[in-house]
Amino acid sequence: MNKLIIFFCCLFFSTNDKPQNPVSPPITKNMVSKVDSTTVESFNGNNIYNAKALESFFKKLKDNESDNNQKINIVHIGDSHIQGDLMTNEIRKNLQRKFGNAGRGLVFPYQLAKTNGSYNERFRCNRVWETYRNIYPVRNYPVGLSGIGLWRDSGGFVLELNIKDPVYKFNSIKIITPQNEDMFDLSTASQTKFIETAEPKIIKHKIKKGEAISVIADKYNVSIAEIKRANSLKSNNIRAGRILRIPTNETQSRNIKTSEYVSLNMESDSYSHYYNSEKALDKIYLIPNKKASKFELNGIVLEKDAPGLIYSGIGVNGAKYSDYNKYPLFFEQLKALHPDMLVFSLGTNESYEKLESGNYIKQLREFISNIKAQNINVPIIVMTPPPSLLRKRPNTFIHEYTKQIIEIAQTDGFAVWDLYDEFGGMEGIRNLKSAKLIGPDWVHYSKKGYEKQGNLFSEAFLKAYDNFKLKK
């Protein structure tokens, strides 16, 4: 069975100038290391806190390095920091260089939902789709694994997927739909067909000098009204040299050239409908299943015919833990990725709504509980949210979330990577601006900033893995 690691990234937003709670003293690495010096790695440098929680996953990685016969899946779930796939793409590349590239993982046609997405693949379609995001009030829409619902009530579409990065050509494609309904077929090529049709025969007549429309009508045994209708004439006046279309009661055959997409032979399991190809593909078409009356898409999973690591990202602009918690279909479909480890990165949007830290932790725990209710019991890494400004002032809510995440990590059994601290906390955000790491809104980061986050996380993760191997 495929193995999967899931990472979750958090983004929070608030609107008022001052937090309701007093500001706690800054979190320091020394303070964190004192939580439990016997079981917790201190933050001496860029480390994973409570890395002991990851040992079962590290063992799978180590075993796979020896046997090299499994797919290990990582899923990173979050908000706008994740949707653009800048940080996650950097992590993906780094870890796949170490553990092998087993495929791109989960992708979604963000372009059809009129929003931003990864640069690794491009989607286009000849029809418009309806869309809805988990950040909106709960409606009876198919919002599932990707956090964004995409659907049509009629066929006639051809949805084209193109892989832009050649290292992510794929041998396997899986289609995720609500209740695993069979709604789509797949095709790699179209064939040209000629359809013979019968249409009225039209005669063309060039008007001669002095020729009246009545004379022409008598010549072809048609009425003046028919000639006027066929040529959009408002009166009986005609001029020499004009070409008239003369309708007749005869018919003539005509060949119409059409393209028809050839459906591939797909299979299914409990989670998806899929197709396996011996040849690595960089393009494929989703077309309507002729038996389906509606078409709802929650995600597409791309894999190679090779062992190694798969790193999937799930992000929704503006999302919070509570937004994912609203939609049970998300947690049901998460099983389709066969996760081995989860990483959460959510919190920025909660902070902009001034969510008190206790309620933030409540939503985090509910999120974990919903995952475990699907029998997904795997190691978890929680990334603390990155520094940001809240109305031009340091975002103290992020500070409080970070403190609470670290305080409960051991008792709740998850690991922590402290992105907030690695990027300087409240005191370091001005330096991020001068280094061109953070964007003009002081919330989102530049491409350089996200790539730095991805590289720092990769470094910390691989360091924790190396320490595990040394201890063993």
C-alpha cells in the first residue's frame, strides 16, 4: 500500500488593532528546551521539536532506503502559504532527491476555479465550471479533498492536463470524486471522424443587367419571398452583378470533420478510478463518462512507476482549521492519499480574525480528531505560522499560537517545526523585509521567502532523520 506523509500549514487573519489578551514574553529556544530535557530535542539551531513523535515514520523511511520498494506519501495541508506550491515544491524537490521521486502526488485544476496554483502543471478546458471553497459558509456543494469544489451539471467538456516539469511525468492517474462515483473517462488522444449529413441544395445565381427578381423566381420555380428570405432582402430591388442564393427542394450530402476522444480502460478501487500506463505521460484529457449525469472533481493524483517519496500539497487561500473541519468529505477523501505522516501549517487567517489562542488550539485538536476518526493514525508535524504584521504592528496572535503549540506538543503527541522562530519572530519581521523575503502586505512571502522556508524545513527534517538513524 502506498505510504503518505501529510503536512499542514496555517494562515491566520485578524481585523482589530490590539489583541484582547496581554502579550506574553517572547518565546526563546532556551525556554522551549526546558519543557522536557529528557525527551525533547532543544532548539539549538534549526531542529524539529519533539522529534520522537516521528520515529515510526523515520523507521519506514529507513526501511525503504534498504529495500527501496515502497511509495511513501507526504501531504502538506494549509492555506495560501501552501496553495501556491512555492514552499511545498522546494520541500518536495529536496526530499525526493534524498528518498527518490515516486511522483507529483495530488494536483487540482486551480485555473478552472479562477485562482492560483502550482507551476508544475497546467489545466485548460473548453467549458466553464462551478466552484466553491471551504472558507465560505457550508452549502451542499462537493467540497472535499482539495478544499475547493469543482462541478458541472452537463457534459461536452474536455479538460486537458499538461505537465510542465518533465520530472513529474506520470504512469498512474487517479480521479477523486464524491463517494468515488464514476463520473469521468480519460483519454490520451483524439481520432478524426467524418460524419455525412444531408443539407438543402443551394444554387447561386449572378444577377444580369435589367433582370428582375420575379424573372429569377420564375426561372427556378421558387417564390419571391423565398429568395428574399434566403438573401436577407428587405425589398424587391436588386442590382446587377450581385450573387443570389436560390433555395431548392433538393438535398445534397456533406462530410463534417469532427474529433472524438478515445476513452482509456480505467479501473477502480475503494478510493478512486484510475488508469495505469506503461509509458510515462505528460498530457492527458478528462472527458465525461457517458453514463454520468453530473461531474464533480475533488482532486487528481499523479504517480510514477517507481518507489520513493510523494509529496502532496493541499492549500486554500484564506483557510483556517475550522474551514476544513466544516466539510466531512475532506477527511473521508484524505484516506485516498494513504498518509503516513501529516504536517499542519494553519494559523495566519485565524490571527486576522483575532481568534484567541485557546480556541485556536481547540480547532487544531478537532482537526486531528477528525483525521483519526478516519483511522488515519500517523505521525504529525505542526508548523508554527510565519511572522506577519497585523495592521502594521507585530502579529501577537501568531506569537501566542506558537507558544501554545509548543506547550501541548508532547502531551498531544505531535512534533513541531518552529517557522515563527526560524524567521525571527516578532522582532525579526523588519529584517525579512530588507532581505526581500516577505511581500508588500507583510503577510505573504516572496518566492525567495517561501523557498527559504522550504529549504529550512527540509534541513530540519533531514537532521532529525539522521539523528534517528544515529541513535538506532
